[in-house]
Amino acid sequence: MSTTSSYNPADPTDLVVEAPTAGAFGTLAAVERARAAQPGWVAAGAAARSAALGRAAAAVEEHAEELVALAEREVGKPTAEARGEVARTVAILRYYAQAPYAPAGAVHEPAAGEGLLLTRRRPHGVAGLITPWNFPLAIPVWKAAPALAMGNTVVLKPAPEATACALRLAELLALPQDVFTVLPGGAEEGAALVSAADVVSFTGSTATGASVVRASAERGVPVQAEMGGVNAAVVLPEADIEQAAAHLAYAIAGYAGQKCTATSRVIAVGAAYEPLREALVKALAAVADSSPVISAAARERLAGAIGSAVDGGATLLTGGRIPQRDGWFIEPALLEGVPAGHPLLAEEFFGPLAVLLPAADLDEAIALANSSRHSLSASVHTRDLDVALAAADRLAAGMVRINAPSSGVDFHLPFGGSGAASYGAREQGQAALDFYTSSRTISLLPAGSGR
């Protein structure tokens, strides 16, 4: 039997879990079991689904410290980040526990004559979810909770590196048989799930996301894909430079930069460049969040990118060294003078690494920020309200945060980016409830009306 293994990135000798994988055949069988369970789940009614999600929230909250320790061990989350993620997971479940009671449609007047015209939103069936390792609890839940609330059943294929978190989450949710299924595994299980589910939601790399979109589109099933960002922060001369540097250091290096909303490009406008460079170097050097990256391969890719940039003429302002300690650690790094065309300016490297860029004015800063096709989140740092409003209107990012790190997310608001960062409907909030349902139009006419 094939298995998948998850190791502690801070201590690669620590095996967190080894779990059997389903393979393609087992994945398809799990989807069919979920499909058989789905009519009973939706027929149970709004009260039953609401209560189930409410109980799930209480269970996660009761076992919060256990989940914090597991996230720390399995994916290298710092304690504060892990506690925040568990709290968010509880809040998401409670938020969507109310969704089954929301209106499922509307009544409309007919164009002529008697009768009723109804619109009604109904679940698709089986939701196939493919989730990453960096938020091993919150991302599975922010996909699964709205799907479940609206009457879908769920089959979740987590990243191999987050297998233990997903399996424990399933235990705590304690939903009816085959309503929520976790399938440990890798590409084979993911591809099989995409080939069979009735609605697909994916978060992960651009290359894999593109293949998920193609496969789903060929089958004609709804699909959304979140594929990360090459996110920009714009700092204006009138900003509070010290505060901006603190926000940026967190957005670059918090959780070792392993967030799709992390800042990877810092654009300093005019006279902001010199003081920001000094403040940001100091802030990054003082970062206390010493998290490992997820694997040896991830660290090698980061180190290689830094080396090739320096070889091309860039200056390493701080960090980038690999400390002599166990685990996959690398110091938060900031570079300037990165040559045009270098991958650091266009690709997501998913680590504590950013590039400092100058801009003569706001127009040039906006053009630089919008030059990436992976614009998920952006931040703007200024005391000038007019500048803030203008930047928010002109930036292409799906989320714009003013005087705040780019890496914050409000779980009840739409989440997604522009260009290659996202495909399909937004996640979270009402947008998620719409995505996991389809709208049907029903004409209800009197018998013998002849229409």
C-alpha cells in the first residue's frame, strides 16, 4: 500500500504522520460515497446543517491548544500565528453555521398573467477541495464550511505536508459518514478528485492550478483556483516610515513569508527610498519570528534565487544566510538593484525574501506594482487620503490594504486576485455561498393556464 509522509520542517527527523493514500481508484470510490451521502445531507435541512457546523466550531475551540501544537510541529507555524489560525477556523465555522438559514432564492412577478416565478439556489453535489500546507486548518475550512452549509458533501485532498492537520480536523468536525472525507495523497489523488467532483476549489501553485482549471472546464464543472501572488507594497514619502517598515517586515518575513499575500516587492516613491531602506533593513534583522521554510527544496530555491540575483548585479542588503541549526531555516532577505527580467520580480518564491525598488512618483509606482500577472494583495503606506484613494482605485490587486501589511485577510469578505493569481469566483463570504450553489429558475403556473 502506498503512503504519504509528513515531517516537522524545524526537525526533519521528526515524522509527524504516515498515512495510506487512496490512489486514483480509491479517490473515485470516495467521491461516489460522498455523492450517495449528499441527498441525505441536504434533506436533513437548514437546522441540522447549522447545528453540525456549530458543533464543529465548538470542538475545534475546545481542542485549540492541541491544534496549535500540531500546526507548529507539522508546518512550522510560530505559536502566535498558529493560535490566530485556530481562532479564525472557529470563527469561519460559526459564520457559515448561520448560512443555511439565509434566503435561498427570490420570488418574482410573471411578465403576464397569474403564477409565480422563483429563483432558487441549490448545491452542486460533491465539492472537491485541494488545499495547501501553509494554512492547514483555515483554508480547508473556509472552502468546506460554505460548501457544507449549502448542502454539498466534501472530499478534501490536503497537501501531503499538512496531512496530520487535515486528518485531525476531520475527526473534530465529526460530520455524518461520507459528508466530509479527507484523502491523503499527492498528484494522483488530486487529479482523480478533479476528474470526478461536481464543483472544484483549488489553492496552490500556478502550474498545478492551471491544470486543475483546464480539467474542470473540459468537464463543464464550476472551478475556482487561487494561485498565489507577487505582491507589492507602495511606500510614499509622507508615510510613517518606521510604522511602514514594521508592517513590511511582518508581511515579508512573518511565518517565513509562506503566505500567498506576503509582500515580495517593496516600491519606495521618491524621497521615501533612503529612509525606508534603512528602517526596513533594521526591522528585518530584528524579526523574532524564526520559522523554517517547509522543505529542503524550498530553501534551496530561495538561496538559489538570491545567489543568481547577486550574480546579476543585485545587492543583498540583509539576511539570506542559512544558519547552522537543524531544520530548514533561512534568514529574511532584502535585495536592491535586482536586474530587470529576473524571476524574483515575476515569480512567487514563497519565502522570507523581498526586492526593494525605487519609483519616481506614484504613477511609476502603480505601473511597477501592476507589472506582475500575479497581483493578489497590495499595500499602500501614506498619510495622504487622496493618494490612498487614488492608489486603491488604480492598483490591479484583488485586495488593497492601506497602512497595513499586505498579508491580512478578512474571512467574511471576498478573497482573490487578478490576472494569473486567481481564476473563477471569489472565495469567502457570500461569494463562497454563491460558488457552491447553482441558480435555478422555476415557473409555477396555475393548472390549465395554457402557458
